[in-house]
Amino acid sequence: MEEIAADPSHPRYASLLMRHRLEAAAKRGMLADSAMIAHGRGEAFDYLLGERTTASARTAAGEAMHRLSRAKRPVLSLNGNVAALAADDMLRLAARLSCPVEINIFYRTPERMTAILGYIEERKKALHLDVLVLGDAPDATIPGLKGPRAACHKEGILDSDVILVPLEDGDRCKALVAMGKTVIVIDLNPLSRSAQQASITVVDELSRALSTMLSWNEEDVRPAYDHQATLNDAHKAMLEGLNNA
Ligand code: PTJ
């Protein structure tokens, strides 16, 4: 999915590359019909943020890694957009944490599940990573959620204690928190229900957030994480972006 006509020196290369990945994933049948709308909303918030990783997002990413690396049963959840935009880094993170990834999509159809699972297996093989990929045979449901979006694996999401759910839907985030899990969200919209309800929210673009998480070290300084202060800081950074425009 990496072939793209734009030159890496183009000022909007990172953005063009993400769009290209989504286009390619759409052709493979991996995406929900509303995937592009969700991405466009994210892009708008990223514009306000100045397309950069703020200090508070870096602190949140560090806290996320601290919790994931100390978890008894961590799990990384992937939906269609996450698989399209950042399959490789999600697999690298899972390998580093020795934990499973679980494909868990909101608009669940057998066709989309097959397309996403096939792509993840392809990337896993290309990267030579030993990661358990779940999602193909759900045997449990997330309490409090109705319909196919509740389906999950007992050995993955159901029994996890710390879960990373990038670009998550608000209801599912709420249901996971209600199960007593530490829920880590990556979301560019600090006003979203997921961002508000999560235990830890990294307000940053997915690929930047994952790159910060992958470069985290156990020895890194760990400033105190304050959830509300993190969200307030993101609002402030976006307002400053508007005021300085
Ligand atoms: O594959 P499925 O069926 O699970 O569906 C996935 C989507 C993303 C379509 C679905 O979960 C959805 O509709 O999500 P929402 O409710 O639009 O929420 C997505 C959130 O992610 C929004 O708050 C966006 O601002 C944010 N977002 C979008 N792209 C990025 C992002 N945050 C960080 N990085 C991005 N690249």
C-alpha cells in the first residue's frame, strides 16, 4: 500500500500518504462507508493542532506505554481505518508488548473482516513478526453493547486489562471502561465521547502517536498524567492555532 506518486519532499506528503493508504484499503474492501468522513474530521482537527505532537500528547503516549507494558493482558484493537493507516506500527507495537491484536470493527460484515484479516496477515508476514491476530472467530460479547459490534474474543478484548483502541466509537469506549479496563484512546478530536471517557487519551494523529509510543523507553521521565488537563491542553493548542492563523 506504500506506492504513492507524490514526492516525499512535498509539504503535504504525510497527509497525502495517509489518504493514499485509505484509498488503497477502500479498493481492498477493508473500509466502512463512512471511513473517509471519519478521516476528514480527524484531518480538520490536525490542521488546528498544527500537525504536530504536543508536549501533553507526548506525555499521554508515554503514560499509555507505561500502562501497556505493565499490563497482565494487554491487547491492541484495530478497526478498518487503523488497519489501513497504521497496520505495520500496530503490529510492531504488539510484538514489542508480546500481546495480541484484535480486529474489532464497528460496521461489521464478514467481507470486511476477511479483507482486514487478510491484510494484517500479509503485513505480519512481510515484517516477519510473531503476533497473535484475533478477530476471525469471536466467542464473547462486550457487555452493554448490542449487535455485531459487540463481538469479541475472550482471550483478546474480553479478558484484557489494558486495551489500546485508536479512533474508537464512543459507545464501545464507554462499555470497555464500564468493564473496568484501562482504555487508551488515540483521537484527534478532544471533544469526542471516546476522548472524554477513556482512561488515557493521546490527542494526536494516529501514525505520529504510534511513532511516539514505539520510541518510548522504560527509563524515560514520566510526568504525572492528568486526563482533563491533557484534553484542556489540546483545546488550548487548537485555539492558539486558530488565533495565530
Ligand atoms: O472500521 P470500523 O467499522 O470500525 O469504522 C471505523 C470508523 C473510524 C469509520 C468508525 O469508528 C467511526 O465512525 O468513527 P468516528 O465516530 O468518526 O470517530 C473517529 C474519530 O477518530 C474522530 O473523532 C476523528 O476525529 C478521529 N480520527 C480520524 N482520523 C484520525 C483520527 N484520530 C487520530 N488520527 C487519525 N488519523
